[in-house]
Amino acid sequence: MATSGNFVLPVSETLQPLAENSIPFYRFNLLSRFSELEHIVFTRQGGVSLPPFASLNVSYDTGDETWRVRENLHRIRNATDCSSFIYARQSHSSNLVVLSQYPHFDPRVNYPLHGKDGFFSHLPGLLMMIKVADCQAIVLYDPTKKVAGIIHAGWRGSVKNIVGKAIQLMVAQYNSKPSDIIAGVGPSLGPCCSEFRNWQEGLPAKFSRFQVASNHFDFWAITQLQLIEAGVMRENIEISGLCTKCHPEVFYSYRGEGKTGRFAVAIGIKD
Ligand SMILES: [Zn+2]
């Protein structure tokens, strides 16, 4: 365990535990090299929500009080060096959005976007956030083209290869070279806890090589392979290695808790 101020966070091989203004968070080692880039893996600590959502819940769809979620989102943005903010009601789709203009949305509306599971932008100051509790938030950065992206990948996203589509989009839209792209896979269900009882119906046959025990699959390894198949270099992929269900004091876990919150992972070019 590593101590960040008053917080005790589990140690990851790749994530650095940090804290600022009473909000603990992590950063990926590979992405911390780029001073122009903001990226933060938040935890469930440092917010105002009460159990079972305690405390930094960023989802309006969990049953939490709206004002608490709004305050938590305010804290998230204030913890970063970005002045603009975008997130969506996610839908386990492979719908990706290129943000080439700063979004304007009614602050009384809970979600600026609906049905989107990935964002990409080159715009300085635009923080892009994904909400998770067991699913993977995957951050992407092309330091040559100065383009950042983030996607949400649960098992449905893995089946749809949303991460491969994300790399293809960066190539098509920004002329990125896959070998330049750095990827970070956030805390999510590890092979220890990724039980999938109906795998014969739900998962493609090619995932069987990632079956680590009866009904258990290594979705971290699946994401790594999908990134490599899309042209990302193995040494440019950082997997946090932290399982959400194994660390309920630090992360929300839908599998572990059922009624619970969602924690935030965010990326963007600094203002
Ligand atoms: Zn686990």
C-alpha cells in the first residue's frame, strides 16, 4: 500500500498514487512524461456522496442524489488543468466521437452526450471523462499529433473491439501512427474476478485463449492483444493491474457491490 496524504491506495506496477486537495488519484507512468497532457485515474474517495455511493460518484444513473453527483463532477474538473469538460451517458456501444469544437451544454442537463463510449480531441483545455465500476477506461495519447482519447470498454466493448476501432479512428481522423500511440488501461475487473458464466453465448470463440480458469477470462490481456493487433507497441501499453472488485475500499465495483457509484478516469490536453 502507498500513502498519498491521508489516503492509502493499493500499489500498482504502473500507476503512481498521488493526492491533491483531499482527492486521491493515480497517474500512468508512461503518460506522465508529457507535460502538455492532463490525465487522472480517480478513485471513490474525496467526494460528497453517501453510502452506498460514497463518496466520489460521478454517475447520475445510480440512484445517488443529483446535487452530490454535480458537486463531485465539479471537484473532478477542479482537480485538473482543464477548463472545459465532456462526458456522456455511456451505453456499452462502440460509438466514438471526435470533438473538434468545444462543447456547450446546459448545466442543468445531467449529460451533455448520450450513447457515446469514447471521445477524442486535440483541443486544449477539454477534459474527457469516462465513468466505470469494473469496466475498463482506456486512455490514449498520440504525443506526435497531440491528440488524446478515452474509451469505455466492458465485455461488450471488448467483443466489439472498441479499442481497435479507437486506434483506427485516430489514424483516419488525425493521421496518427499506431506505433506513436500510448495506451493506459485503468483499474477494472481482473482475471481473478472476471467470471463470465454464459461465455459460450456471449463471447467469441477467439477469446477462449484468454480463459484463465473455469468461467474466468483475462480481459486485460484481451485489450492488450486488441491494441497490439491495431498496431500499438507492447511497450507503449500500460495496464494498471488493479482489480476493482478486489479493492472495494478504493474503487466502485458493480460485481462486488451491486448498488454502488462510478469512479472517473479523465484525459485532455491542458489549457
Ligand atoms: Zn479481483
